[in-house]
Amino acid sequence: MPGENLSRDEARQRAELLSVDGYEVALDLRSAVGEVPEGSGPRTFRSVTTIRFRATRPGMRTFADLLAPAVTAVTLNGEKLDTAAVFDGSRITLDRLAAENVLVVDAQCAYSRTGEGLHRFVDPEDGEVYLYTQYEPADARRVFATFEQPDLKAPFRLEVTAPEGWTVWSNGAEESRDGETWRFAETKPISTYITAVVAGPYHYRTDRYSRTFDDGTTLEIPLGAMCRKGLARHFDADDIFLVTKQGLDFFHDHFDYPYPFGKYDQAFVPEYNIGAMENPGCVTFREEFVFRGKVTQAAYERRANVILHEMAHMWFGDLVTMQWWDDLWLKESFADFMGSFSLVEATRFTNGWVTFANNRKSWAYRADQLPSTHPITADIRDLQDAKLNFDGITYAKGASVLKQLVAYVGRDAFMEGARRYFKRHEYGNTRLGDLLSVLEETSGRDMATWSQSWLQTAGVNSLTPVVTYDAGDRITQLAVVQEAAESHPELRPHRVAVGLYRRTPAGELLRYARAEADVAGPRTVVEGLTGAEKPELILVNDEDLTYCKIRFDEGSLATLRAHLDDITDPLARALCWSALWNLTRDGLMPARDFIAMVLRFAGRESEIGVLQMLHAWARSALVHYAAPQWREEGGRLLAEGALRELRLAEPGSQHQLTWARFFATTATSAADLQLLQGLLEDTAKIDGLDVDQELRWAFLEPLASHGVADESAIAGELSRDDTASGKRHQVRCLAARPSAAVKDQAWAAVVESDALSNALVEATISGFAQAGQRELLAPYASKYFDAIERVWAERSIQIAMDVVKGLFPGLQDNAGTLAATDAWLSSHPDAPPALRRLVLEARDDLARGLRAQACDTGAGAGAGAGA
């Protein structure tokens, strides 16, 4: 990736020099179909860009960004420039600028197979070609010449010539069509990274949103939703439109700023690298949100949350955009928070905060304890830094902190601050202080102090209750002790609710007392609970108001070990599970104890999203945190427990489906594998379990990884499901087989070749790294460290990230691998910082696993299991 980076300093200098009046982009995409002559190089399309811009200091030099195999012509202010002299493969040098400038760039740009730029996908089911763009943070330059930074906003006017029979969509509404050439209305001023093109024979559904405001004006928004033709029979567009309309109502009610971008299309596209992207008027989503088989309500909730997250971006991110990627949180944290907020208040998913506490915050806690942790307002030096900062801190921690902020300033003040922020900075770019200033206005609170503690420092605090009782078993004092890691010692102000719980005669564990307190410093007494009767469970951060790791006193932990499933409140129960998982990750609770609690209590978990998270945690505990000598027994216990709950689950229920999928991931014994094979071959039955195509693949992978299903069996399954989704499953299953030759082939396909698309790279890596094949994978530990610097230099950043993260030898969890990682880090001090960050993160995960294994080994030796 040489020459492709852009530093913050370069961007700042260019922004001081330039202002952009508008882009006109003409793309000819007819080359997307048909054969490419042998030896002709990459498949390309013609891109002609006209940029009108002004310079504050005439005579100065700057550059435009373009990643393209070839540039045909560059004209600046009517003068043709020598393309060989001004274009270096990633930048176009622009010398002797005038006060007002016109740049025209005629280029041959390459279609992408990595999900970056203009991605081209050929559907194996029917041979149809589908295109879509994905630019964040800086890949618009793969499609047209740009000034590729968020603060150089401009209106865009797009023209696309497409193959016959195709439809084309962009940010603006279709304005006219001449044959196969589509012209789109000029956009409002937007950043380059949120411009979009979707083109192909997509299946398209339409609807309409209408809203009449208090002043009598009416807003009409055309709605569209699309997917590949091969997915049309699975496309539940009506539910997508329902959530879309509910979200638009919610944001209009709360933001007092009408949706500003005209139409609202939502495209579900193949081989997408991320969940979704907030291109105004043309939002893109990964097509896995079009469900091919039976899924749980958690999957529908997740899709609704993503729809609302992207919709929140129309205001937080698109209307008002951060100046540089340091303040990425100004869009992502707000979208993550508003996505959950609107989900709970505007849709059928009223328990969305439970999922947030159990799932999203788990992502944040992990990220915030890595050596790469950073403040929510990060120090982003360049584009590679920016690419890696789309992480659990920027999203989920930021959203958690905003939830705390709402508790701190009050909901009304928070929403009024947002309304003023939109009106004051519409179509502009902002920094941290711009938002804080309006929140100070609306709340009267000192936002600088709050910001310093929450936005400008890193790390997560732990809150532990310390309680004393009198002779009558009443609380004499309940204090909350706050701690921080030595590496990030900041103690923060927390607005928390502390709940006291005890069992009723019916056995329910219910809250009977609650008090809110402002926790500050190392120790805070919760005066409101003095004199309360002795509880069985003390839950700090009840209702999940703040961002922290919860700890327990000994009595509370004993109660959870015996009665966790008796907690009737879903959010309180989810918070307890999350706290127990953090204890396990921190090496304070043996992994086998956590697994035992999952086996004992998960069968009664009502929240399907929490149950799915418990399954993922239990699997991770076994693979990474359990003592190696206990893994076989632990795996047997998990498989037995999963099968037991599968048979006990209500026939046809989402719980049954969830336990079936978990059983497939734990199955190792001959009997377990025989049952899976019987379910595939219809020689075994579990009442009510519909083994649809997606579940068939879930059952086939463990059969492949244990050598029961061979290449012909996998080919036979593909013949049943010869689709894009089926192909990904097939590739994963093939790479999962327990053969040295198979592993060599998979490694070469990902590391030594760039022939696979991004989706097939991901599938191959997933199949390659099987937890039950540690010995088979051992030779690749040294190969990994020999390869990653070359991979980083030669491959696109997305593929390089996939390889570096996905192939790290974390399953070789021993001191030797830790030493090899340290040796690579010490011998490569000048490796790209983003690459070093990924290796450091993987090293930290490995070291954490070894500490947890030591804790679990101690438990197995009879050393106790306290937390």
C-alpha cells in the first residue's frame, strides 16, 4: 500500500488552501459485463471527473487523490498536463493554482474484488453482475479523482452509463435518462466518502414515507429497498420499510430537522466488508441481513438496529460531519447510541438496551483493555489509523458514554443540544468543542470536565460494592469502590443506580431497593441505602447507566452461582452475565466455573440475544481460557448440555434453533457427529427442528472439520445450494478439513495469492482456523511472522487486516508463541504503525488467554474459584 496514505497534517494544509465548489463525475460501467482479454490487466472502467475549486493562495501547489491503473488525461484550467509527470499512482500533483480552478481527470479505474471502491460481483447462480461502492474512510479515490478528506465537502452531480437492462442508483434522485446513461440530481454538500453508486439488475421494491409537521408543511420521502435477484424470494422489504418509517418518525420527533437528502434507498449488497454504510439517500448493507432461512428475533433486532444506526447518520455524520477522523466519535458514537435509543422507543424491539448491555458493551470492554486502547476522541495521524479506529471504543464505548451523558445532563437538554448542533452546523464540519458548547448551553453543566474524564482518557473502571451490616442485618454503610488499571489510572465521575435484590417466597430474585449516586474518586458512600435490609445481591450500575466493569461482593457472587436464573428483570440478568464474563476474561473466575454457570442457567434465559451471547462466550471460554488439560472434558460437557437443552426446547422455537446451532459448534464425539449427519440425511429427527439450507451448512462444517464429510459431500451440498451464499459456505467447509494438504492450500490461497474475493478470503480464514486442529496448524505460526509485512505492503488494507487478524497463531496458546510475537515486534520497530497495532492486539489476547488458563488450572488443582 505504498503512497496511498494521507496524513492529518497534509489534510489540514490542503483544507487551509482549498474550498471545493462542486464535482461532476461521469462513469462508464459497460465494461462490467463481458470477458476481459487474456493478459490485458485488471478489468477497468472509464471515470471522468470535473472538480471546481478555489485556492486561498494562488500560485501554490496541491494534489488530488486517485488510485487508478491509468490516467488518460489531466487538464487544469484548460492546460493539458503531462500525466506521466503529475500522476504517481495515488496522487495527481497540481501546480500553479489560480484563485478559481477547474480540474478535469480522465482515468481508467479498476473494479474491486476486495469490497473497497467499486466492487464487482458475479452471481454464480445466474451469472448476473452486480456493482456497488464502499468508500469509508478514503476509497472514493478508487472511482473518481477527489480531494479525499471529510472537511472538503461539495455538491456532487453524477452521470453513469451502464449495461443494457441495468438500473443505477446514487445519492441523488434520478433526474433524467438517455438510453443507458443515467443522470442524478445534484446532492447537497457532502463528503467524498459518503458518495455512492449501486448498479446492476437488482430486485427493487418501493414505498413512501409522508410526514406533516406542526407548521402544516408535508415531507414526502420516496423509499426503496433492493437486493440481488437470487435473494428476491427471501427479501422481506415490508419489514425493512416498517422499521425505516418508524425511525424517520422518531428522528423527526426528536431532532426537529427534516430529513435533508430527498429519497431514501437501502441496498443489500454482496460481499460487503462491514455491516452498513450511511451514504445519504443510498444506504448500503451487507446482504446477510436478507435472511435465507429461519433466524431468531435477535437477528431481526440486529437488522433494525443497523437500519436505525445508519439513519441517525443522516444527521450525525452526513448533515454535520467531523473535520478529521480524530472526531470519528461525533458520528459513530452518536449513531450507535441513537440506534439503540430509537430501537427501544420506536419499534417492537423494546428490550434493545438488554442487547446493548450484553453485546455491544462487551465489544467495548474488550477494545478498552487492549494495548491499543485510545480515548474516544482519538489521535488519528493518517488514513491507516482511521481505518483501524472503527472499533469498539469509537462505537460502543462512545455510545455507552453518551448514555451516561443523557443521565448526567438530562434527556431534554441532550436532545435540545442535538437540535441546536444540527441547525448551527448544517452541511459543515465540526470538532469536539462545537458539540460541547451547545450541550453547555442547554444543560448548564460544565462539559469540559466531563469531556476530559470521558472523551479524552482511555480505559475502563471497575466498580465494586463494599457493605457492612448491623446486628439486625441492616446496611450500616454501602460504598462503591472505583478502580482503574495502572496503565490508565483515570477515575471518572459515574452516575449509577445501585439495586438491592432478594428472593421472594416464590423464588424470584427481585429488586426491593434502589438508589442513584454520583460515584467519584476511589470510594463513594451510597447514602440512600443506609438502613436497608440485607440483600442477597447488590448490583452496581443497575439499569446500565454508566460504562464500567461491575464486580460483586462475596455474598452477591454466591447468590449468582446458585440463583442467577431467578433474576426476573432481563436487563439486570444480562448485566450480571456480562460481569461474570468480565471476571472470566480478567482471570478472576475460572473458565470452567463460567461454563458451569452457562450449563446450569442458560436453558432458562428468555432473551434470545443474551442466550446467543452466552453460547459465544462459553465457546470462547473453552477455546481460549480453559486449562488445556480440561478442554476435552469441558467440550464434552458443553456438547452434552447443548444437546440436552436442544431436546428440551419448545419444538419449532427460536430457542431450539439457537441450541441446535450451538450444539453443532460443540459436537466432537462420534455420537454427536452421527446425530448431525443423521439430521442432514433425514435419518434422525428432533421434533420441530426445521433443518433448512443455512442450518444444513452449520451442521456440515463440524462434520468437515472432523473428517466425517469429505470433498464429495461438500460438493454435494453445494449442488443443493449453488448460490453465492452456498459458495462461501463450501469454501469454509473445504478449508476446515483436517488435512495438512488442505491447510497448505488454504494458506496459499489467502497469503500467497490475490485471486480470491474479500468474501472468500474471509471464508477461507474462518475454515482454516479450527480450534480442534491446534497440532495441524502449528507449522503456520512461524510462516505467519515471515509473511505479514509483505502482505501488508502488497495487499489492500482490508485484505491485509483480514489476514493479519485472522491468521494470527492464537490457537498456539503457549509461551513460545508469545515469545515469537514479542520477537517480531522488537525486530520490526519501523513496521507500519497500523500493522504493529494489530499484532499488539493479538498478542494481548494471547497473553490474556494464558493468564486465564493459569487461573483455570489453579481451580482444577483445587485452588478455589473466588472472584
